[in-house]
Amino acid sequence: MKKKISIILYGIASFLGLIYWIGEITPNFNLSETGRLFLLCGSCFFLYLGGLLLSKIKANNKPMKINLWIFFALYVLLLVTLTLFDSMWGRNGFSWINWFHDDFLSFVKHSMNLIPFKTIMEFAKEFNSMYSNRTILLNLFGNFIALMPMAFFLPLLFPKQNKFKNFFWTSFFIVLGIELTQLLTASGRFDIDDIILNVTGATVMYFILKIKEVDHLIKNIFLLENNPISKKSYLVMTMSILLVILGTILLVKFRSKLYRDNLDQYNKIHNPSIAILDESENVCDPGFDLFYEDDLYRYYFPCRKSDNVYAIINQEEKYLVKDFMKNETYHYSIDRMLSVLDFYEVKYVKENKYPYILLSIKVPTGDNGSFSSPNIDIKVEKENLLDTRYDYENDFENATFQYKVHLIPKVSGTTKIEVSFTDHNHNLLGNYQYTIQIDEKLNLEYQES
């Protein structure tokens, strides 16, 4: 009966492990990091229970030793996956670089860091920033703990690794091999700080596991030895583990608070709440009143009230709209301001500064009705005479784009322009040619060729 139970436990462990690796190698079968951790830890847990039961049946610890080799193989596969293949961890998979390509030296330059503590200090400085917790904590602490399991497996499986010198150099060359493989396969970058953090973490864990009571506990659990451990030692180890867990939780919460504070401050500047206060109450002298202009347009109030229309920012600050649009702290775009003015029903006029050609382009839609904006290419025969800019509006319902090609004269003369539109497959959607005439006063006329 016990043997059947052990087989069932091994079967559950194999099933969970299979789901995990299917998730790793199947592009459309995406597992969250929590889901991966659950499957992998669950597989190891049932594998341990199966080995424990089988060892009691056989009255020896051989199944547990086999389990250790399986655990080690799973860890190595996990390490290789995360460092070379896993896109969720920023890995690109194998793509052998061309040593004789013109961009080889440039690639190596941007894919290597040989300055000790450069990356570490960069992330340490960004601890109080808008970098995500995942980015900061994984780069600072993820690399520190990544090789810690080696301090558990190597001394248990390879007796010579119980000597610190042997363990240190083995860990160093493992990390060096991973970093070089990341560089040569373009799956990551070579960073001396990764080596420093990985080897330091493995070294710290090595000395922790070499504490007599900890060493005895590990061998009692995984090799079923019967080494004596005092109650006091159990208490100290339990408290130490709880303190590490508590410290980790507090660190994450503290970092989360810093992130939220920075995000709030960022939003106050880049995404401020804005209310419009029109103190003119639409009683104002007639005439267009300019309140903003950019490279292509001028924006007016339809009567003279630019000194009476205010923007209330974050319910704290009050600016005239015309002054707020010049404010270098907020960098608020005119399109967003126009949306706010529309919401508060404050009328305005938008005037083109230059002549323009209006082109309507209908793009092909996919089977599901999706479409993408066309590519536009503008060629000017004599660029010294004319500059061009464009903007567009889209009609999602009809898969149509309205392009304005603004014609900005420089000097007098005659030139031609060609405007071409293509879809994402480079199929031609439209081609238009125009002759442009510019007089001495830079007045401009055009006609289709």
C-alpha cells in the first residue's frame, strides 16, 4: 500500500513538473511567475514525500539521494531557462552573434559592463524612483540569491565541494560561463556585477549552511540522518528564518511606498487634474484672442478673454491658460488642453499657419476588423524651397485616416512633391504628386500633377 502511495506521489510530482515545462516551452501557454513557483515547488514537495515514503519502505536513504539529483537537475534547468530563454525575464533565446559583422564591436560595447559595482550603484541610486519593484529588487537581490541553491546542492552531491576554495571557484566559473553564454548568444548581457552578486550570494549561503546545527538539520531532512539538534538551535533557526521573511516583506512594502509616492508626484506633473475657470462668463470684447501657437497652428478664443480663462491644476495652483501652456514644469500638450476646454464647453478656434493638402486614406482591415495606420512617405524635389510636416485624424468606424500635409515655404521658386501611402505589408495605398509654386512673399499655391 505504501509503495502505491509513493508511486502516486511521484506521479503528481511528474504531472506538475510537466505542466511547468510545457508552460516554459510553449509560446501561447503563459504562466505567471506565481503560477510557475506554485507548480515547481509543488512538484518538488510531492517528489520529496514520495522519496521519504519510499526510503522508509526500503529502510535506506537511497531514494532521497536520487531525489537530490532530481532537485539539482530541476534547479539547473530553471537557472538555464531564466538566464538564457525566459522572455518574462528579458531573455531573447539563442541567436549566435556574427563575429565578423560590422556591428560586432558596437554590439559587444553595449552588451558588456566590466566596471565593478557600476550596475549595482545605478540600481541603488534608483531605489527611490519610478522603477518598478520587480526591476529594482530583482536586479539588486535576485542576482544575490540566484546562485544560493548551489551552496546546498554542490557540497551534498560532490564531497570535494565541501572545501570552500573548491566551492568558490566552481561557483565563479558557473556564473562566468552563464554570462559569457548570454553575451555570445545575444540572450542577455555580460555584467561583472552579476558575477559579484551571484558569487557573493552563493558564498554567504555556503557559510550559513556550514553552521553545525544548520548542516545537521539539512542532512536530517534531505538524507534522513539522525543528527542531534538542541531545542535552542531549532528556536534560533526558526527566528532567523522569520526575521528574513519579515525583513523581505518590510523591504518590499517600503519600496512600494517609495514607488507610489514617486508615481503620485509624477502624475501631478505629467498627468495633472485640470479644471477650467472662465471668469469672463462669455461677456467679452469681440475679436480673436490668441492664447497659444505651435509650429503648425494658432489657437484663439473667439473673443478677448485670454486674461480671464484659468486652469486650476491639481486643485492647488491657478494659472491663466495662456501662461500654463508655456509652463516648463508641466509640459502639457495642446491636444490635451483642447480636450479639457471641450469638456468645460469653452469655445476656441484652431487656425492653420500654412497651406496644407488634405488626403483621405482608407486602409484594409483584417478578418477580425482590425487595422493599422498607413505608412507615409513625402519626397520634396527641392528641399531648399519647401519643408513639409503632417498630422492626421482617424475614423475608426470607417478605417479611414485624414492626413494634413502642411506646406512650409522657405524661399520663392517652383518644386514638386510626392506623397505615398503603404500598409504594414508595404502594399501601395495611394500615390499623389503636386507642383508647388512659391512667390517672393512666400505665398504658396499647389496643383495636382
